[in-house]
Amino acid sequence: MRKTVKIWLVASLACALFLPVSSSAAWAAGDGGTVAFSLPGVDFVFPFPDGYCAPTGRYDAQARITAAADHTNLTDVSYYRCEEMAAGAVSTRWGMLKTPMAMLNSAGTTRAALIDYLKTQINPDDMKKLLADGAKLANEGVHQTLGEGANLTADLKALDADANAAYMGGTVAISADSGQRLVACVYATTIVKDRVFLLYLFQRYNDPRDIVDLLAIVRTSTAKFVAANGG
């Protein structure tokens, strides 16, 4: 399972590539509420987090570029703040639902077992090594998309766990020729219908309260996603 955890950490880095975008439900039509998508042989329904909508226009185009930079995960849905997109504004909050490509056909474990592993088997030294390995792999996609001058580094840790998911979060630093941005990141790792999902939210980082706020939204959104697909 350690190899799988590395895949999830790569996703947590690659997802934070683009700060100035606004999007939601990348490949499927939707206007808030819910959106349907499919993985091989299985249909899903995703309830958007409150206040988030499907991307249109340049936001949809940017969401596709962001997804293409992640070479290890399939982006099932992207979502950004509705009012920011309506105003044509730079995004301050956005998110994605992803599936590791290595697990498109089966999670290979149960939700309870996965959550227990993430709660009990990943110590700080493991996390430091996994983040370093994940950053190296994620930056391969970053360099191909943004150029050799762009790099990602992450400071993530376990935040909490419940019956629906294990939650991680912290900050992701995005360095490029134009400067450095610091992004708050919280994501849930869960299993729904025998598929692994990573449910992310990002926002510009201001202070530690951002992590607390994002965790509350991710927790609620994950519970809705699990319930909408049979629990």
C-alpha cells in the first residue's frame, strides 16, 4: 500500500499547479448541484461542494491543462467558486476529484482498511520521504507543462479521519519565473464503489485558519459523495 500512498501524494502536489483559474466538473456538464461521471464499468454521482460550479470558457480550458499535468491520476471532476467564475475573476478557491490511474478497475482494499492504514501506518519520517519522492515525480509533469523553471514543494500532514475518509492538508509552494505562490491544500482519501478517490480543495494561503476552513468543507463534501453513491 506504500506505493499507492506515494501516488496520492503526487496528486496532492500536481493538483496545485495553477492558482489563477476558476473551474468545476471538468469533463461533464453541470451547473452546481450534482454531476455524473463514469469509470470503467461503474457510474458515479458527485455533489458539488456548496458554492462551486462547473467550468466554462477559459476556466474549463485551464482545468484541462491542470489535469493534463498530472500523469498518475485521472481527473474525474473539477470545481471552482461559482461567483468568481461568473465575474471572470482570478480564482481564490478551486478543487478536483481524482482517481489514481493504477486503480481505475479496483481499489484492492476496503474503505475501512484504507482509512486505518493512513491513520496508523504513516509516521512523520515516512511522510517526509513520501513527500520528497512525490515532489520529484510531480515536478516531472510540472516541467513538461510550465517549463523547467517551475517547481512544487509541499508541507502536508495527516489532519483527521472518520468513517468516510482520511484527511490530509497543509501548504503547497508553487515556484515559477513569475515568483512563488503559497497555496492551502486539504484533501480526502476514500473508496466509493471499490474505487479510490481523492477529493481536493485549494485556496490562496493566508493563515492556518484556511486549513481549518477547507477541512470542514472537504469533510462535508466527502460525506455527500459517499452517501450519493450508496454509502
